[in-house]
Amino acid sequence: MTLLTSNSRLPTPDLSAIFAETIPSLDLVNLLAQAYAEKYTSNPDLVLDELAGQTYLTHSQSHMLSGKVQGRFLEMISCMVQPRRVLEIGTFTGYSALCLAKGLHGEGKLHTIEIREQEAETARAYFKLSVWQEQIILHLGNALEIIPALNETWDLVFIDADKVHYIDYYRLVLPRVRPGGIIIADNVLFHGEVLQESIKGKNAIAIQAFNDFVGEDDSVEKVLLTVRDGIMLIRKK
């Protein structure tokens, strides 16, 4: 693992090539539009920049990283909410957690859960390089077991873990989200597979079920955004 030093910075990867190689067949990301959006999006800080570069260069599932545009979107939502308590389900290598941390209240805490030890190790290393290291709490294990043990009221929740449990995660966190609090769910278009007349594959079927479940939930307001692989923005009434 390469960690940031004052004199080192990884080369910027060719994101168009990465998207083309790693995102499945029905590609919802117009590569020209993606490049244009990135051009007019504020650049990440040095820690995020190195973390992204390291992930793109070394991880076989690097497309799972939020990236520049989505990362800034998460950061802006967090900055608008100024949460005291954030829950992230699915840390991966830590990029999205660092983006969400930027909006934390001065006394806020961000809990992030990752089931895979290697990804958690990477995330932990980069959390230690950030100014939010004391405010980010990384949990290693099964989110379905960890979430009930967290006695918190959530201002902001980001769901980006295994798709077959999206509804389970939603059911677990919604009662603990304060009125007016925000839930963000990632990958709700699932590479365009949910747009097919016949939806196949357990993950796409699970995402379609989640979208239907939230769509029928009158206790929340929601908007499905066509950012990257689809983001569902949910506000508890």
C-alpha cells in the first residue's frame, strides 16, 4: 500500500478506461458526460486523491469506489445536514466515509461498517491520515449484527453494501433515523439491469425489490437520481 507523503502523489488514472472495463454490459455512464462532470467538479483533497488512485490501480473491483463526482455529492449532502451521527453501511476502501465526514458537526461521529478485513485495513490506514480520524469509527463484521448494537439516533445514513440485504438495512435503520434525517442508497439502477423487461440476477432483483419497497413507504419522501449507478435520496418525514 502506498500512503501519502509530502513528495508523492499517484498519477491520475484514466477513469474512462476504468469505467469501460469494470462496469457491466449495459453502461448507464456516458463517458463524455462523466468526464465533463468531473471537469466541473471540485478536486478531492490529497488523501482522497491518493486513496482513489491506489484503489483504481490495485483493486479488482475498483468501480465500487464512489469517485470524484459522487464523493462530492455525498460531501455536499453531509455539509448541508451537518450531522452529529452518520452511519455508513459498506466502507469499501474508505473514500465515501471520508467524504461524508467532511460535513460532520464538531462533536459528530461517523460509524462505518465493513465485512471484509482487507478493505477495512486500507480504509483504516487512510482514516488515520485525515483530520477526522478521531471522529470515524470503523466496525469490522456483519452489518445486520452490528447495527442493532449501535444505540444512536442517525442524522444521515449511507447504504452501499451487499444488495440482497438493502431492505433489511433500511428496516433496521429507519426507526433510528430522526425526523427530517436522510438515507442515501447507492446503486439503485444497478448497471441498468433494473430497466430490463425481465430482471435477472439476485442483486438486480434485490435492488428492484428495494426500490419498490421504498417507493411504497409513505413515511418518507424520496427522489431517485441518475447520478452514476443511481442514488436514492430519502428523507424521513
